[in-house]
Amino acid sequence: MRLYEIRDPIIGFITINEWEREIIDHWAFQRLRRIKQLAWTDMVYPGATHSRFEHSLGVMHIATQMFDSIVQKNAEFLKSEMNFTDAGFQRDRVLVRLASLLHDVGHAPFSHAGEEVMPLNPATDKPYKHEAYSEAVIRHLFKDVIENHPLNQNYHIKADDVADFLAGKTSIQRSLLWRSLITSQLDADRADYLLRDSHHIGVEYGKYDLKRLLVTLTVAYDENGEPVLGVEEGGWHAAEGLILARYMMFTQVYFQHTRRAYDYHLVRVMQHLLEESLQGADSQGGKFPPPTSADNITLYLQWNDWRVYGLIHSGQGGPDAELIKKRRHHRSVFQTSEVPTVQELNLLEDICNELGELVCFIDEAESSWYKFGREDIYILPDENKKNSRKTKQLSTISSVVKGLKPIRQRRVYVPLERKKDAEKKIKKVLGDLGGA
Amino acid sequence: MKLNIPWHQYALIVYLAEKMQEKKQRFGKTALQKLIYLLQTIFKVPVGYQFSLYIYGPFCSDLMDDLDYVSCIGGVAVTMDQGSTGYTISSSSNAELIKNKAQDFLDVYQSQINKLLDEFGSMRVRDLELRSTIIFVDRDALTSGREITRDDFIQEIKSIKPHFSYDEIKEAMEELESRGYIERRM
């Protein structure tokens, strides 16, 4: 088996094998080079120009480190309690690597910001998320490169297994245990993006002790006796560090008020382009085609940041594109506290009524990507390590985590040229309330 | 421009906490997850949460965030039991205020919520865990067009939940089949 190394600013070197290299060289994966990780965050933090491509490689590397660390220390437990064998470990390790490598392959242009123009999923009555597109891309486009590589004769992994793993389908059965490595409070996805985003942006907020976290990861039981991934007591403060890093990155970067304005403008640009594009056949009333067929997926993947930049450059992006070009984005004129009370929400309602049509949009922290809720991580106390393996939740033992609250801040945005009018009206509402 | 505040979700959390208190049932975070999953899936109440399957059963992180927020605004109190590893959720000082914000929703779906509590409200968390997983697997098989025999279905549950015995799984399946909540498999 041939191995290759890719240099990475966060990890150092990421090792891949010839099978993984074929997957990475697939055009649908190469497209991730043309999807920026943080959309138009570079309008605020100019260094934020990194792509989903390097993030995906990083997630694969960290997920593998997590898997290896857990298996190395808990092999006997996993064998006796969940009937794993060494061959079972080897197959699941490959499954974890492929799933983490491909977990973002269905992202829209400009990453999460593009998700606002995804069509409605009739099964949930909510818009599809990028995960549904990743799943469909894997099933439709990666079948051959996954299933027919000679190395796969050792594992017999199907493209559907990888997609089912990401989707949390029951058909993957016991392997569900590892799904938490890619989507949970303690996953390789956030483990990578916090460090990577901090590095490229030039902030320290997202840094935490990944090395300590890796050597203390374990598998244990939750309060109901269900197997869960957690952290040994010795990694308690590293786990706190991860949670604090998320909190800081959310407040300082992901939910930064100007950055969020650009997310809004981008959605409007995308809607305009999808409605007006000369290749209108691939749009459905300002939405991307749903991820329900190979043809739809292929059309969807024609969209990437480069195509959007090109259309904006040639004057086809509509009025919001012009605002972006001139950096005349909408301005936030009122915001609640991070955890608004019922009274504050009532005040917000009064202000919105007073502003009327001046309001362009109301941003909500809980609807933004990478939203921050109170995180919980399972901690395995030292005294339970050798017997019951029963965990405690970090929020019950950490005063730092206990003190964090879910951020539900809301902001009201108006056009730049109406900012002064809006501020006068807000002053009036606050004055009527006695200068609140 | 209308504010998009999901009062109905907040009010439901408060209402369930109150009703479970009335029934003198311990009401923790796992029970909340499973009851709302069942309310949406079996009783078709459009609460609006999206659940995903983990090794410990259907789970929705948005619901956990909402619980914390409702606790912050005084709808419920989430307290750690002395000497226990779990939390207890009970109603708090702003319970009425929050319920009033979504009274229409609670009125419209009153009968479904009551039925949920009658049938599942007294169950142990372990039993709720098993039943919600069985229902998740059933719905997943139906939507993805997977035909599974009865034995394979039981085997699938057993592989996800190895610490439940075959008899426990079979018994829970039969109960859910008899109520028409999952497909009867041969």
C-alpha cells in the first residue's frame, strides 16, 4: 500500500493511502478547494480565506487519532461489551476515515451561508441541510471510487455504508458508536475547525489542548447505561477548554455582527443568481435542486464560490452583490443581550413594530451556524474507571461550564442609508419606556 | 417584520415539566428527549425538532439548547439530584408567562400531549430509550424502503443496544405493534 503525505498548517503532515488519494482526486472532492470555509468572513477578518478542502483532510486526521486513542485503551472493554473483534476495529477505522473525509462534500458555495437557499425537504418540512447533499453525493458519485478499489477487498465497505454512517442510519448498527467522532459535542469536526479558523483568522479564541484531549478520550456509560464517548477525569480541563473555545469563537467570529450581515447579503445574491442564472434549469425558484437524484446532485455541484464570484463580477449578482462590492452592508441598530429575558424579547417586538419596513432582517443566534448552546461532555471519574464506567456530565462538575448559557441574542439590521432614522425611532421606544 | 421566536417549543417543555411533576414522575433530560420524539413521531404533533440517531437513541441537540434557554428565562428549573448522576426538570417562576405565549398551540394539541403522558409518562427512562429506538429504526426502514424480517429487526436493535436482552426487545416491539405504532413484521 502506497502512502502519501500532505502538509497542513494545523496538523503538520496528514498521511493518506492510495485509495484515499483517489477519493481526494475525485472532481467532487476537488470542488471543496473552491468552497471557502467561512464564507465572507474575510470582509471582517482578511485572513479567513481557507477552504473546506483542507478542513476535510484535517477532520479525517483528527477523527483517526481519536479512534485510535479510544481503541488502544479500551479494546478489551469494546470486545467484551460490544462484541468487537480486531477485524471489526480495522473496518470501523476505515469507515470513520472515509466518512470524516467526505462529511462536507455536499457543502453549498460559501459553506453554511449557502444553506439558506436549499429547497424544502418534504419529509421534515424544513430545508435540506448540507449533510443531506453530502450523503447524496457519496451515494451517487463516490460509489465506484469507494467500492471498487483493490484495498476495499479487505473491508467490503459500500458507499451507502459511508453515507448511512453520516446520516445516522440504523443499518450501520454497532458502528453508530463512532458517529459521535464526527457529529457531537466532542467531534473531530469542531476539533479541527476551531483551531484552523483561529489560525487563519489570526485570533487565539479557538485554541484548546487537543493533545491532552486525545490521550484522555474514552468509552464509558451514560447515566442510563448507554455506551458513550467521553473523557477521562484527567482530561476534564481540556474538555472545558474546548467548550470555552467554542463560546469565544461564536461570540467573536461566527456571530460577529458585520460577518452576519454578509451571510444575509450572500443568501440574497444566491437567490438572485438561482432565479436569474442563464442556466436556470438547475434552479427551482431561487433554490438549489433537491438532493434526490444523481442528475440533481451533478447540477448542484456545478455551483461553487468561483462561479458565484464570476457572476457577481460580471454584474449578474443583483442589488445585494453591489452592496457587497462597495462594502455598504446593512447595519445592526439594536441587539438584545446574549441571553434575552422574556421582557427583552417583548421590547424587541416593540422596536421592530416601530421600525416597520426599515427592518431588513432580524438575525437570531440560534439560527446561525456553529450556534452556541450549553455543551456537555461525559467525564469518566477515576473511581469508576475500573468498575462501573459510569460517567458524569461535565456541566454537573465544572463551575465554568455550569456558568455558560445558551446564546440567543437577536439583532435588528437596517440599510446603511436608513441607519440614522432607525436609531431615532429606537430612541423613541426606549424613551417611552423611561430610558431603558 | 415578524419575530421568529419558537414559543410553542418553550411552552411545551414547561408544560411537560408541570405534568410530569403532577404525576410525581422524575423528569430528566433523557425523558424530555424521548417524550418529545414520541410526540412528534407517533402523535404527529409538529413541534419542529429534528432528531438524529446515536448509539444512545434518538437525540436532538437543539432541544437541549432550548431546555437550557427555558431554564435561563425562568420557565423551568434544571437541578442536579443529590447523589445522582442525572438532572431533574421542574416548572419554575415564569412557567405561566411562557405557556401563555403559546396557549393556542397547547390547546390545539392538548389531547395528543395527554395521550403521550398517559401511555409513556410513567415509564422508566430505560424503557423510553428502547421504545424510541425501536420506533426510529421502524421509521428509518420504512422511509428508506428497507424490508427487514422480524428477526433481522430484533437483531438490528440488539446490535445498537447490546445491553437489552432479546426478550426485552421482543416485548417492547409487541407492545408497540399492538398499539399500531410500528409496522408488524413477520
